[in-house]
Amino acid sequence: MIKPAHHLPGVSPNTKDRAMGVADEGTDERDLPVMSLIAAIAAISVVGLGFGHSTPLFSVLLDRYGASDFVVGSNTAFGAISALLGAPFYPRIIAKVGLRLFLVICLGIMVIPYLAVFWAGDRLWMWYPLRFIFSVGGAGVFAASEIWINGLAPDRMRGKILGIYTTFLALGFACGPLILTVTGYDGFLPFIVGAAVFSCAAIPLLFVRAPHVANEEHGDIFAPMRRFPVLFTSAAMFAAVESAMLIFLPILALELNYGVNVGARALTIYGLGLLSAQLPVGWLTDKVSPRRVMTGCALLGAGFALLVPLTQGQIWLLYAVLFIWGGAVGALYTVGLIVVGNTFKGSALASANTAFVFTYAAGAVLGPFIAGTARYGFGANGLMVVIALALGAYAWAARRSLGEAE
């Protein structure tokens, strides 16, 4: 079949409408591949558990080895940079070797440097290449798993399925640190357990059939971003706000005279809000225009960002604000991922999903830098104003895109 020249490969002629939230009725009437979806969601949940375990482990060990705040931060950022560099190659490799083998390879790429970190010890220069390689595999796992799930999810219930996916992923991240309460931070044991967790993620994938990714294109991940910049910016916006909060929310709690323990609990409350919102947001996106949901969540996030500095002396009000705020900001990623799956099909889906991971990584790199600059220039309250303005601008852009479609 000859494709119109003005359409991306794998994107139907009504793609623009679908990307702006217009439903494509009558699609995906086939039976739902339940076991394959369960396997992919189980695998990424286990990976989330491993990341939830490894992130605090790495930070604590770096601190014990005398690493400065700059070294800890730059080593973490090195992981996000690796995703930026590796992502453009993922679609080509997936098309050649298939999703299942690609996922298994990426898990192997993660396990080897993860174990090697133990032997690196206080030789901090070794942490950078090891963290880079580890994160190249991690980014590949996320890109491939989202291609797998988006490729199987029917349009009519994509929101519900991706809501389940993001819920279990967030749950894995939340439970990961609990492993360290058993293994501790000393010796080789936490590394052995962490490596075993990542390895176990491959098990459910061995017993189901992976979606086929057509080798029609070489996978230009920048073409979807150029065509739908507002859509892909949702991943960057979420990552930028999330990374800024992970770094500066505990500090903000101290500046509001709440103390260290409240700062830690504040992050937990923020994460619980993100976790709790995924299923309702996915369900809502199946019922109404995704762009309406995205616009509403961005506006809600902007409004609640401005409320954070006003909660001084009212700790439970702070927790309530952070809970709703976390859910609103986290919804940007979920809804964006739903629209990607509704919009791109066939060989274009691999490129689009990988582009989504790429823009997430870009936001994770830029977010802390922008947040730190905002705090330096305008103070703690200034940071929240900058975040509110950014989310408000995104809400305007999303609403404008919606108007073009409707």
C-alpha cells in the first residue's frame, strides 16, 4: 500500500486528530493478549523494584566514600545522559533482534556493571563508566517494555492498561528501598540481591510471545518529536519536575522549618500521590479527550505548586498539597504515553516510544539544572513559581493543540 508522503510510517491518515485526543472508533477489536501484557508489566515492575533498590544504595555508598554533592549529582546525571545518547539506536536494534531478545540483552547490560560497582569501591572515577553502561541498559528496558505494552494494548482500553503499568512500576520503585532494610548497605550481599532482582525480570518474558516490530524503517526517533512537540514535551515536563522535587523538596521542608524527617515523608507523600493517580487518570483518558486530561492536570500541577510555600506551619496541609500535586504531575507522563500508543502503529511505534524515553531523559538532565538556577536567583519560593509557570505554559500549549484538532 502506498503511504501518503505527508504521513509518518506507521501513522494512519487521521493521526493528527488522534494525537490531539480524537478517538479512533472501531480499532483493535481483536482479543486482548492478557498473558503477554501481564508478563511485560510484571517484568517492568521487577525492574522498578531493582531501580528503587539501586538508587539509594549508590547514593549512600558514594557518600561513604567521601564523594562531594557535585560528584553524587553528576554521577546520577551521567545515567540520564547515557539514555540520551543510546536511545536513537534502540529502534534499529529492536527491529533486528526482536523485543524479547533486546530486553534480555539490556537486562544483562545492567547486571554486569551493577556487580562491578562493588569492586570499584572508593575509586570514584570508575563509577562514571559503570553508571553509564548500567543506564544504557536501563533506558533500553523502559523503551522496549513500553513498546511491548503499547503495541498490544487496544485503543479502547489503552488508558486503563497503561494506568496499571505505571501503577505497578511506581509500586516497584516505592518498595525497592525496603530491600535495603534486609540486606543493609555493607558488603557484596546488596549487590547480589539487586542483580538477582534485575535478572528475575527476564523470567516472565520467556513464556509469552512478544509483539513483532516491523523492520520497515531505520527508526528516526526525532521525526515524531518534530511532528508532535507538545505531546513529547509531556515526558520532559514530568521528568524535570520530578527530578527537581527529589533533590530540592527535602531542602524546602527544612527551609519551611519542618525538619529532616518531614522532608523525607514529604517525598513519600508526593510519590504516593503519583502512584494513586495512575489508574484513575488512565480510566479517565479512555473516556474523554486525552488533551483535556493533560491540560487539566498541568493546570492543577501549576496551581498546587503555588500552594506549597503557603503551607508553612501547617504540615498536614503540605502533605495534602504534595499528594495532589504528585498525582497531577505524574499524569502528564501517563497520558502522553497513552496518546503515543493511540497515534503511532507498526514500525513507527518503536521510534515514538523510544522518543518518549529520550525526552524523559532530557527533562531529567535539565530539570535539576533549571531548578538549581531558579533557587539561586529567586529563592525557594521562586523555584515553585518557575515550576508553576512552566506547567501553566504547557497547559496552554496542550489546550491550543486540542483546539486545532476540535
